[in-house]
Amino acid sequence: MLTLRKIFSELALKDAFFKKIYILSQLEEMSEKILGANISKHCRFSSFEDGTITIECDDNIWTNELKKMKRQIKKRLEEHIKFPISDVKIQTERKK
């Protein structure tokens, strides 16, 4: 039986739009594993464009902490996501 996850996984190999949706949904599910429980409460994966993953944090303090961990985060991402990642961009959410 085909699951929705399997369908998106197969579509992600053929189409950039589905690749983006698939990767962001995987990242959301694995947020605690990749970022850690405390950090994932304050930061989220917000976009995936041309191999670059963007992480947005709710405060500058968390943004600075993640920037120090950027190499580790990229390594964890590469372990969990089966698509090439060229860069990790970390920024603070814009308040509306």
C-alpha cells in the first residue's frame, strides 16, 4: 500500500515543489533530534531553497547559539535528510 509519505518521497525526486514540501515536513518531524528539545521550542525550519535550509528563531539569543552550532546542525541534517544540503541559514523571525 502506498502511503502519503512514500508518494511525497517519490514525487520529491522528480519535482522541486514536492521536494521542498517533503524536506520541510521531514525536518518538522525530526526537529528535536536535529536541534535538541530546548532549541526546537524556539526555532523552526522555515524554508528549503536550492539546497539551503533556513532556520528561524524567536529571539536573537537563540539565533546566535545556533550560528555557533551551524557546522554540527548541517552534519545532523545531512545524516537525516537524503538530499544534498549546500548551506544552513539561521535568522531571527520578523515580528509582525
